[in-house]
Amino acid sequence: MVEKQHSLMELGVQPHSSTQMEGSSSEPNLHQLPLLCLEQEDMSDFITVQVQNGMARMFKEVMVEIECSKLKKPFLGGYRHRLTGVEYHHASVQTLPKRRPDRGVPVCIQSTQTVDLRSTLQQCPVDASTQMTGIGCYVSCLRDKLIIPGKYTTAAEYHGRRLEAVICLQSHVRRWLAQEKVEQMRKERLRRLAWFQLQEKNHKEEQLRRRLNPQSRQDYDLLYSALEKWRAEAEQQIKSTLRGAERKVALCSLLETETQLIAAIGRHHIGTAASNHDRMIKDFLSQCSAPHQWRSAGGHLLQMDTPHDIRARELSELYQELSLFNADRQHRRDLLQKIRNTVEEHKCPLVREIIDLIDREMDLMRRNVKERNLEGLRKRICTLFLQYIKTPAFNPKVAKLLKVGMSGLQDMVFCLSCRRYLCSADFGSGGGGRRTGRCQNCTSLQNAAGSRHEDSLLIRLYPSAQVEDIRYLTEKVWGSRSALSGSEDVFSLVFARWQRQKDWSPWNCILLSKDESSLHWQIEDIHQVQSMPLMVNRFFHVMTVPAESLSSVSRCMKLRLSSRLNRNTCGPSCTSARTQLWQNTWPSSQRLPWKLALLLDC
């Protein structure tokens, strides 16, 4: 017990020293001392510690954070410095164990950790008994039942009934499965019919749109084809109903009407070409000024602008503003001055011509010339500035979009019709991969003036092939008719695979109708078909070939398909006929399809 007037120094406690004290209450029953937890002690969170810095005998102050925790850190050992003798202990992890989240359900209560015991009585069958009516014991018989023994059932009869029940259940299940399958097939059929109707509706709407508002070259081919079909029908009707002078008058009237329709189509074609030209320029400028795009690893679309992209975008914006002729004069002068400063960076005849035209327009605007008198000059400036944009020396980004190389002489072809040198991309390929001597514009003009073919039906036969190749296969090889039935309805003809195991190719196809194609697809091996000579005879029947060649080739085909004889079995006449086939010595009108020529290679 220390009195109030005494101090700790009188008891022997020195400054900056440590001592141990114990405090207690004189009346514990009335005044209890509260026990403070370690976390609740009034202790600073940070302390300053002086640490000796190695062998230099120098000290530095280190700020240490004190974390009060109930968790006692274990001793993990350490090591001692050989020279200084200082001991270093391994520090344990200061992070407390992760506490499990509270699930809201008490799991540490007595009811969850106590086993419930129940006592039940079990009666052994040996000790079981029944109670009957007797002296001193009455048992009511109101609920008694009279049981009459039935017919004895053998095991075979029992299993027979079970088998019948199983068969009945299986029949009902099979009926249910059949109904489900039929219902599914009905839904698929209705869905497919609806799809066909939608495709037919879209096709009719597309055909109507192409006739009313043609935009592409194929649309105008469709118009010319319809015009030719109408002219042929009208001419046939006039020739079959009229005679003499009346026929001549009707034919002249028909010619005049056809001329007017051709002129109307031509006027519409000129307007469409102008709008398509503007759209092509707009698309070209948008592609030229587009930034580089790619997909990142996370699937995001990334874009990057290079100096060439920025240059192309600036030129595109200048061209779009230059194409607006209805701007006010002050804005037009500022724009022309900006374009002049842009093109003055390079020295060439094109730049000098653009600068001269810009100076001329600015001079005319200072003289208050009317707007309509400046349209020609402004269009010429737009054309020259577009040529400036398309020059890779001034706009490097455009080099990837040009059809012709920078030299201007790479891959150029001479057109025999318009007598111009054009890029090879302006020429189509004819049948057999041969390049035609006319460009696409001359070919389209010749088609409109002559045969007036329409290629949409040929594209429908095989969309992924070129139109010229499909026309060559259809008209030259197969004669625009089915190989089996000879049907000439182009709407019902399709190109099927000759051998369905191989990919479609010009040497592995056959022109058939839709019904014949579905039957042909069911044939596993085409070489096992025994009725092939009938098809060959049908082809030879419709073709005008020499009689001796017909008999020899037909006989060779029968021998090849029926008995698969060796090559030396054929006679001299067959060899001569086969030689004519491969060397194409027959006239083009009498030439056999190449598929039959392959079959005749015995």
C-alpha cells in the first residue's frame, strides 16, 4: 500500500527505468476494478524506435506501427550475426485468419449439437397372437369380410399378363412418340412452306424494285430482257394475225414504241449513273479516311489513326466542303484559300492547274458573277481536287485502294470495242477462263443492243460461280436442257454433282431438273447404274451426228457401262469417234457434252 504523499522515486524507481506494479481494490465486493482488454489500452498506434545502423555505431529513428491483437505470435526461430552478435527473429504473419461470413443461420446452438434419442418397442412375430370371441371376451364382427377363394394362377399365366401389360404400354408409348414425330414434321413442313412463301414474296418484291427503280447493271439487263421478251411476243402476234400493209404499219409502230422505251431506259440510266458516281466517291473517301481497326484479346474493337489517316481525313473533309456549291461567298473564299495553301506544298502541273482555277473563281466572285455561271468551274475544281486526292504522292493512304499501280502501266488491257487501255479488273472472263476482248461496259452495251440476255436465272443455278462460266456450262455444254428428261424450263433446272462424294466442279456436275436431282442424289455409286445407255441414246437421239459415229459410240458406251471391258476391246470405229470427241473436230452444234465424253473414255 503506497500512501498518497509518497512518490515512486522515494520507493527506488529511477527515471527511464522499468518496474512492475500490481493494483487491487481494497473493497472488491463494492468496488471492482474493470479489466481492460489489450485493444482498449490507451497506447499510441505509432512509436519511434532508434535502430543502430550496422558497424558505424550510428543510430536512426524508425517509425513503427503497433497493431494490438489477441493473437499471440509464435516463435519461428532466427539467426545471430557472427560479428555483432545481434539476434534476428523470423517474423510471423501479422494478418489475422480470415473470418467466415455470417450465413444468418445459427450453427453453434444446443439443438444442432444434441442427439435426440427415442425408445420404441418392437414385437417379435413369434409372440404375435389373435383374439377370438370366447367366454368373457366379445369381439365385434361388423367389419369382417367374407373372402371367397378365386382361381389359382400359375406362374406362366402371371408372367403372360405382365408381358401383355408391357406390350400395351410399349404400344401406347410408340404411338405417342409417333404422334410427336409427326407433329414435329408437320411443324417443320409448315415452317419450310412459310420460308418458301417468304422467299417467293421477297423475290417478287426484289424483281418489282429492280424494274421500277433499277440501280445496277444487272437491273438494266433485266429491263432490256423484259423489253426483248415483250417485243418478240408482239412481233410474233403481228406476224401471225396481220398481212400485207397492215403488218408493215404494225411493225413500224412496234419499232417506234421500242425506240421510245429504249430512250426512256437510257435517260433513267444516265441519272442512275450520276447518283452511283457520287455514291462511289463518297464510299471511296470514307474508306480512305477510315482508321486502322482490329480486335483485342478481350474482343473489344480498337482503332488507331496514323499520320496518313489524318492526312486522308483532312483531304476528304475539304472535298466534301468543296462539293457544296450553295455556301455563302465568304465561306467559299476561306475554303478556296485553305485548299490553295494545302496543295501549294507540292509542285506539279496538277497543282498549278488547281491554283489557277481557284484564282479564277475568286476573281469571278469579286466581280459578283452569278452562281449558275460558276457551276462548271466549280465542278472542274472538284474533279481536279479529287484527282489530287487519288494521287499516292499527295495522299499515301490511297495507294491501297487504287486499281492501277503508281506507274499507271501495270496490268493494262486494250479493249477491242472502245479502243481504250483499261485495268484488267474492268474485263470479265469468258467461258473456260479465257479473257474477253471487250470491257464490261462494252459487253453490257452489246447485250442491250443485241441478244439482251438476263443473268439472274444463270446466277440462281450456282451463285458462287462466275456468270460467264455458268452460261458456258448451261448453253454450250448441256444445251440449256436437262440431261435426262430434256426439259428446257430454266426455272426448274439445277446443277447437281455427278459423283456426290466429290466436291462440285465443272467436271463433276450435271444439269438436271429438281425432281431428277433429288433422285440422282440417292445414288451411291453412279458407275453401278445399268440404265445409263438409255440416257446416252437419248442424247444421241436429239443430236445430229454422223450415223456411223453414233452407232460406234453408242456400242462403245454400252460395252463400257455393262461389262467394263478393257481399252483394247473397242474397235477402230469407236477409237475414231472418241478421237473426234477429244479433238473437238465435230461442229459446235453437233458437239457432245463433255460429261458423255468422259463416260466414253473406255
